[in-house]
Amino acid sequence: MRPLDGIVVVSLEHAIAAPFCTRQLADLGARVIKIERPGVGDFARAYDERVRGMSSHFVWVNRSKQSLTLDLKQERARDVLSKLIARADVLVQNLAPGAADRLGLSAATLRPRQPRLIVCDISGYGADGPYRDKKAYDLLIQSEAGFLSVTGTPEDPAKAGCSIADIAAGMYAYTGILAALLQRQRTGEGSRIDVSMLEALTEWMSYPLYYAFEGASAPERSGAAHATIYPYGPFEAGDGKTVMLGLQNEREWAAFCADVLRQPALATDPRFAANARRHANRVALRALILDAFRTLTAAEVVARLDGAQIANARVNTMDDVWVHPQLEARKRWTAVATPVGEVPALQPPGTSDAYEYRMDAVPALGEHTEAILRELGYAEGDIAALRRERAV
């Protein structure tokens, strides 16, 4: 038995934030019914064709779901949705600002007649405030939350390589729903959750925010190196390969000088005798480190770092991650079905000895429409009529 077996989630979702939230609920056993537009579906289905013709984004966040197509501009389709929500425990939506309210899907409308329902609204900026009606995409929120101001090189800001604002919002929606389900067990009452992408990513920005507290200078953009701790970042070895390393304290600094650089006197050099000084003199220190590494291969640098118990890592490509020995050793890869055949899938982080995660198929557009309609009591003639009217 999984923790959310028996929980029914209806989701009017697209892109990443809401689908990532609901996929994680499905991982724990929830039945997730994904509402999609007939003929088109979640627009993330068309982001790319990298997974044997399917979108990489869509395959990632939509396994273990059922796809029901409804044209919510039509009254009969809205009737289907109403019947479905009446059986649901959770409603999730990340439609355009105001769209859920116009469809009668606000918590204020639904919960008086369905008090146990949990409604989770995910938006760019939240349900009120001057930015309420602004459209929001991941990169725009990275900009608004200050992420771009501290990420990149001194010359150019850089976005995150993944949809970090969407992921942050999806995680807070997921944990908020889990908390609401626990609360409902105690009180018998559902609740409404309002998750803002801006607020989610701003929470993740709290370290640079506090670093710049009361007008202090913000962390500078420093590429792949840490902005305020040094040495902490990428360094090239003599064979042209890059090693990532990180020092956290003065004990490690002394060991790094003695056992890695083989220059123990550097540990007490006044320019480098504390992190603040190393940070201030990072250009000079970087030159010394690169000079020491120039005669070593990356493997030799790693061997010295490991011997000194200095944290380090390879700078992996996507190909490297697919065959990462640690993920392989821990059996973190499995396979899930898709409309184009099985594809590998990473099991959710965090293993449990009480249950196994659900890892079911990625649905084709509208794959479960007729089965769900029959479950709701629609006869074959009614389903055929809905098809003719293109309501489903």
C-alpha cells in the first residue's frame, strides 16, 4: 500500500509546475486525472520531440496519470468536469490568471458544497496583489526573483539550465497538498492552497537576499565558482579536463595546501589565511592552483583531493549522468511505458522500506477519456454524442 492510494486528484494543468506537483502525488499512489484540450492537449506535449518523438518535458512530469480530454468552453464538457470533481479529493490548476474563476473552479465556489475538497492554485504571482494578472513563465520569474542577478558570469547573467521556478512552485504545491491531506484527517475539512512561483523561488533566494541585507553588496556573478567561498568551483587539470572542488573551513584549507598543492606554507600566507581573504585575492590564488594542477591529470587531482578528504566532483555531461555509477549501483533507474515504447525513468528521490513508488505509463492524449466517462455513468450513446460535439 502506498501513502496516497485511494486519493483522487483532478488537475487542469500544463507546462511544468502543476504537472510536476501531481506526478509526485501519483508517485505516492494517487490517481491523477489530467484534463487536456481535445486535439491539442497540454502544450508541453509539443515543446520538443527528443524522446522518440515525444516531448522531454512531458515524459518527465506526466507518468502514472490518466488523460481525459474536455473542451471546457462547452457546457456538456463542464458538466463532466463537475461530476469528476465531486468525486475528487484534490483539485490542482495552473491555468492562465482568472481562468479557473471564470470556469467556476475557485475554492470559494467549490468548497461550500464539497467541504473536504483541497484546492491548489499555482500561478506566477499569487491570487492578489498588483502582479496578480501578469503572465508568468519560468525565465521571467527567474528574473523577477533576482536569480539572474547572481547567476552567470561577471559579464553576462545566465538562466538556470532547468525550469527552476516551475520546479520550486511544483514542490511547494506538492508539500502543501500533503500537509492539507494530513490536516483533513484531523479536522475533516479541506483547504485552499495558493502557490506563487515568485514566492517559491524567492524562498530559494534567501541566502543571497540575507547576504545583501540592509544594503550590503549582493553576491557577484561568478560563473560555476561559488560567489563568496574560495576555492570552490571548477579548475582545469593538465590534461584539459575539469575538476570541481570545494573547501568549507580552515582545516580543509590547510590540508589542501599540504596534500593537494604540496605547498604547506600557503596555508599561513596572509593573503589566504581566511575565507574572506581568499575570496578577496581569488585571482592570485586561482593562478597558484592552476599552476599546481598543470602537471597533473584530472584523475591525479581527484586522487589527491580524495586523499586529503577535500570534497570534489566530476563536471558531468548528460551522457555521463545517464551512466553514473552511483545511480547504477543504487538501482535508481527503471523503465516506464509511453505511447512510443518503454523509456528509462529515474525513480523518485528518497527510498522507503514501507512501499514502492508508482511508475506507470505516460498517457497518450485522451487515452482514458471513454473509460472515465463510463465510470461517471455515461452511456455509449452519450459518449458518442460528446465525441460528435467535440466536447471531449
